[in-house]
Amino acid sequence: MSEPRLEDIGDYDTLKGEKKKVVWTVIVGALLVGVLYVVAYSYYDQEDDSIKVEETINTIPVK
């Protein structure tokens, strides 16, 4: 049994047919997921939900 060679693959130089559609589907899907992440992050990331601390810690108790 011999190793497969790149020259033996039918679409070695360019993607054609079904493989090209799959590659473009994956690329578009990844871009859509990225856009949805950025939109969700900017919508749900609010800076006013932090807890404000009025006191400072002067000494740390040692047990």
C-alpha cells in the first residue's frame, strides 16, 4: 500500500464543486458566529454592574 500523493487528488490546484461549497459554508458560519459574539458582548457588557467599595483595608489579620 503506497502513500497518497497530492498530484493524485482531483482538486489539487483549486477547490471545485461540493468541497468549495463546504469551505465557503464553514468560513461564512465562522464569521457569523464572530459577529454574533461581538454584538452579544457589546450588548451585555455593562460597566455599571460593578460593586463599589467605600472602605480601604488598612491591616490584614493574620491567623
